[in-house]
Amino acid sequence: MSRRLKVLISAYACSPYKGSEPGVGWGFVMALARHHDLWVIVEEAKFRIDIKQYLAEYPGLAKSVHFFFLRKERHRLLRKLWPPSYYWYYRRWHRNAYALAQKLHREIDFDIAHQLTMVGFREPGYLWKLGIPFVWGPVGGMGVFPWRFLSKIGVYGAFYYLSYNLVNLWQINFSQRPKLAAKMAGVGLIAATPENQVGTEKYWGCTSTLISEVGILDVATQEISRRELYEPLRIVWTGLHIPRKALNLALAALATLPKELTWELHVLGKGPRTPAWQQLSKKLGVAEYCRFHGWLPRASAMEIMSSGHLLLITSLRDLTSTVTIEALAAGLPIICFDHCGFSGVVNDTCGIKVPVTTPEKSVAGLAKAIEELARNEDLRYELAKGAAQRSHDFSWEKKAELVNNIYYQKLAEVERQTS
């Protein structure tokens, strides 16, 4: 039986009560704590209260997980004037985390150091300098916004993501610390998505293991019901209403569906693009079939998702997003672009992936996929069952097992190199 390791983890974002990056950090930490003893360095201002509250409710966790908090300096005015200044203070936090890590290592003598969150490739921290086996990931953020789609996300969106693409490509190719950290990780390098797995090989010459950054608790598969003939196809779309989420492409696809098909689009979330997308639905003549719910309590949002017949994802720049896995667990087939993290999660058993080629062809692909599921309930039902089954592949426990294997592979690699 494998022994429990002493693992040092840098998890800048980590919270039991928040989603996105903090949820990623917490999910991995809780799952790995079943296998190892952990010392976790977390940002103080945003996450200390959450973690302390959880530990007060579940004090037994402190036996295997030891949290250390460091406050990141912030300059809100400077960040408004120059948003990239965030990284100046974020890097300084990692330097302080490294100083703390050195002190802890002298006391504890860790077996493994793991750079966990944030997931982005730009900041690998400094734990790779400790001189002990190093694991990094899941790593995300490599790649670009599809160039041909820049014209479909508004003037601001086009300017922003044109700049994003140029900066991203420069940093991927020329930033040295990520390359050094990746090479130090070796077999301990983890990619969050297929795009990032290709990127680590192409740009850094490093192979990596694919483990999606998001997960869920492994729960019993719920009963999947068929759509009745009289029911409209209930389509769910959820997310921030910002350019890269591209709800406008979904609306364009829905507007081309044959008139005899009955459907409803339930839009969750809100943001700067909400008014424009609502206006577009009117312009395209589909507003009466679209309901914009705004932000809802989680229970209400999950109720809408559970009563839906499929989830439509049109994001053009993302990792995986937790809602993808939640939709699978709810038995929702997914129609999405064959892009970002969705390409590694959705397969033929649980959804339909549409190639990202040109806006016109991709919109036509979305419409074709929606029509196919609207007309063929047998197919939609089989994909719904497949979705519920597929969700088990992304449980936190499954992810912990994969990371656990990587830990021991990394230890073995280091032993071979030093023997």
C-alpha cells in the first residue's frame, strides 16, 4: 500500500463556498487529503474567513490539512488604470509563498511540492526551486481566441481578444519561468484541457497528463426521463454575459431552425452584453421563445437545468467551467464547440461537438445539432443517459487518484535521476 506523503501545495485561490478557481483549489485539496498529509498556502484576504468557518464546522480536517495564509497586496486604483498590474502583486505573493515554503520545508521535510492554483500558465510560482519533486497543474490558459470569430463579438470584444491573442502568444513563446517550471515538473506536469496539453508539447517541448480542472462529488446517477411529444425542446444556456461567451451565435443558430420545431431557450446569468443579446433576440424574431432569468440562487438554477433537455455552450475562450460537469450529472446532453476544455469532456456518448471553422459554418453546425436532438428523442435520451454516466469520470475522487499516481511517478522519476 502506498504511504501517505507530506505534500506542500500552493493554492492561492481555495474556498469551500466559492466556485471557479477557489472551487478548483478546494476540490483538489479535499480529495487529496484522503491520501496524503497536506500543508496548503492560501491567499488570506479572500479565503481565510471561508476556510476558518469550514474548519470550525469540521475540525477533524485539521488532522490532515494544515492551512497557512498570506495576504496579497492590492492597489485597486492602479488596477483600474492598468489591469495587468494585478500580476505584479500576484507574483510578489508567490515570492512570499516561496519564502514561507522554504521555512516550512526545513521544519517538515516535504516529499512533494505542488503548484495548484491559479490555473493559468503565466504564473508557475517558485515551489519548483525548492529542490524536491515538483508537480504543476492543472495548467490552463494556453491558446488563443479563434481569429475568424473576432468580428462576431462586438468592437470592444474584438479589440480585447485581438490584444489577448498577441500577448498570450508572446508570453507562451518567450516567458522563461513557465518553461523552467514545466521542465522541472517533468512527468508531474498536468494540463487542464487538450488545447493546453498540445500547447505544453508544442511550445515548451514537455509532455503532460490531461486532468480537467473542474470536478464534482461522485453522486448516484439520477433517473433520466424522456421528452414527451407535446413538450418544447428546453435548451439551457448559462454563464457571464460577456463577449467570449458568444450567446449571439446561439441566437443566430436558433433563428434558422424550421418553424415547425418547438423550443425554449432558458438563459441564466447576466452581464454587460445582456441588453445587446436581448435586443438581438428581438431582431432575429426569437425573443418570444427566449427567457432571460438573470442570476438565480443555485437551487433555482439547478432546477432549471434539471428540467432542461440539453445544455448549449457557445463559449469561444474558456477552460472547462463547472457547469459543464454539473450538466452531465443532471443528465443533460451538451451541444458545444469542439474547442477549449469542452472538447476533452464532451464525447459521442454525451453530446455533439461542432467544429470551430468559420462563424457561418459553426452557426450552421449548432443549428443542425439542435434540430437533430429536437427531432430524434431516442438519440437525445441515449445521450442524456450517457451524460449522467460520463459525469462520474470527473469526480474529485477520480481526479485525486490520477494526481496520486502522478505523485508517485514523479518520485520514481527523481529516484531514477539521482541513482
